[in-house]
Amino acid sequence: MTLKEKTHFLFLVRKDIIINQMQKKIGYDARMIENSGIGIRIQHILKFWPIPSKEAELFIFGDPNRLNKYDLPKHAKIIPYFTPIYSPKEFFGHPQMAEMDILDIPHFNVPLRYLRKCIVTIHDLIPYHFKEAHGSILKRLYLQIVLRSIKWFARHIIAVSQYTKDDLIKCFGYRRETITVVFNGIDLNNFTKRPQPKVNAFLKEFQLPKEYLFTVGIGKAHKNFPFLLSNLESLWKKQSLKLPLVIGGISKEIPEELLTFQKQNPHRIYFLEHLPYDLLPLAYQGAHLFLYPSLFEGFGFPVLEAQAMGTVVLSSNASVLPEVLLDSAEYFDPNDDESFQLNLLALLSDGKRQKAFQTKGIQNSHRFLWKNVLKPYYQVHQTKETESN
């Protein structure tokens, strides 16, 4: 090798070293990728992650066996990370997080040790507002510590709705300029209307009636299920309502009181236990109406999923739901029996209104395409990467 060739070779090596030193390392905590709600968001953030740049390298923290089931950026590197969610060990994070320039944490379970590097997503303050459901002193202390630490030390905060942003400002004094709203989205590749024969086959396979009301999300206080069941029972007893209720989104054991209620109301309640996610759209599409009595949500995936399938939504008017649904759904007061019953019966008896809500609902769901709603999210990343130069 001549002197000129050696000089050129050393120049290229030095250039490569400098580029590697300048390249930012972005860490993403994806341990919750299989959770409902948060997991759906993680899957799509990684699916639509921008093409790699010379300035940034992506590292995904989580269980490799779980992560490799999903559509991940081809340029990303997986770092095995198995620390349980909400465990004290999370405060310390993963040792390789020390090498990251930016850490993206998709929930408030942050590694306090590296918080100054973190872009943190907060979905809602349900544990704060529903104290009776999160009554453990240790849990409440944990919540106070992490939310106040995020307020003071996080690099930036993402809220999944304007409602959540305003709630953080009101309840914990967060500064408005430190929070960016990035909505959740919907995947129309999955949630799109199917041929009617497929819906009929689904109903037959799961032994469901031809017409029914549909709801999801039992077992949590804020979902307001006792309110829904007591009102439906009242209407059934008065014979004002004939449609039965199908309940989906059951991932754990059915509560004993719900089984008792089913025995007291035979042929009125049907359960879809452990329904695969890819079959959920068929449950929505087969329904006459989708009922959502929730007292509190950070966003509310199910109402958009129902609308995308052409199912009319009768929704609580609480928390974020009017922000997501606008005028595309019928509302009721989730604390008022008369409000629910009157609005349900009025909607069922008005075919023209149902048709209008069906059209508006489909249009509304299209506002939340993942590739569109995530644009400000990636812009936050670009800004923070630039700031760290």
C-alpha cells in the first residue's frame, strides 16, 4: 500500500469514527408491546418509525421473543430487557440506557435514573382520579413520585389527548409548553368493513344472536359497568328493550357478579372471552349499536374501532370522549339513568339518525389514521435530537 493509499485509508477510518461519535442513540422501551391500548400504540409507533438517518440509531428495549412478532424498523437493534412493569427495578432502568442520548418511555413507569433523557407519554390520570380502585398506599406513593418527577425532570412529555394535557396541568401543575398532544390512531387495514357472509359466520361460530348491543372493557371501576347493566336490566324488565348485550374485551376471568347477572337474565348477556384481536372488528360490525358508558378515558380506542366498522356509537359524555367523537355519536350522562335510557331508546327508534351517525362515524374514524396522527410525535423526536447536538 502506497503512502497516498494509507493516508486515504486512515482518513476514511477517522471519518467513520467521527460519524459514529456524532450519531445519536435513541432508546425505546417496548416491554408493553402486547398490552391492550398502550401496546397498540407502541406497535404502530415502531411500524411507522421514519427511515434511519445518519444522525440517529434506534435501540428497542424489551423481550426479543415478543418484539420479533411485530413489524419493527429493520435498522433497529433489540436490547433484551425483562424488568417487570411497575416494579421498583424500573427506577434504575437498563444499564445500556446510560449510553442513550434520548429515551422514549411510552407510559409513566419511567427509569428515574435516566429521566433527563426521557420523552414520556402519559395516557391518562385514571389511577389518580379513581382512588378507590388504586387504594394501596404504596401504589399511590409511586404515582405521586413518578408524575412529579416527570414534571420536573423529563425532557419532554407526550399526552394522547388535549384532555390528558389539561388534566396534567390542572392536577399536577405541568407547564403547558412541555407537553405535546399526539393522538392515538386506528389501523384501517384491520378495522374495515367485511363482507356480510364473514360476519354471519362469526356470529354462528361464537353462538351470538343476529342482533345485539355491544360493549367492551369489564372489570375496572371507571368503565362504569354496574350503571350499564342496571339500566339495561330495567329496560328489559319493562320490555322497552329486546336486544341482548354482548360483552367483548374479556382477557381475565369473568367477575362472579357478572355471571350471577347472566343467570338472572338468561339470553340477555353473551360473553366473548379471549377474542383474538383480528376477530374484534367482526364483533363490532355485527352489533346494532356500540355502548360506551365509561366515566373516564385518556383517549378511547373502542369508540373509533366501532365507528370504523360502521357501527353507531352511544357514548358517555365524560372526559375525553367528546374530543374524540365530536358530533359523530349520540351522548348520555354516565351518572344519569334517565339520560342513558331515553337516549338509547330514542336512537334505536330513529333509523334516519342511525344512518347519519353511521356516515359521520366512518368519517370521524378516518381523522385518526396512524400515519397522520403520529407526525407530531416524530417531529418531537427530531427537535430533541437537534437540541442534543
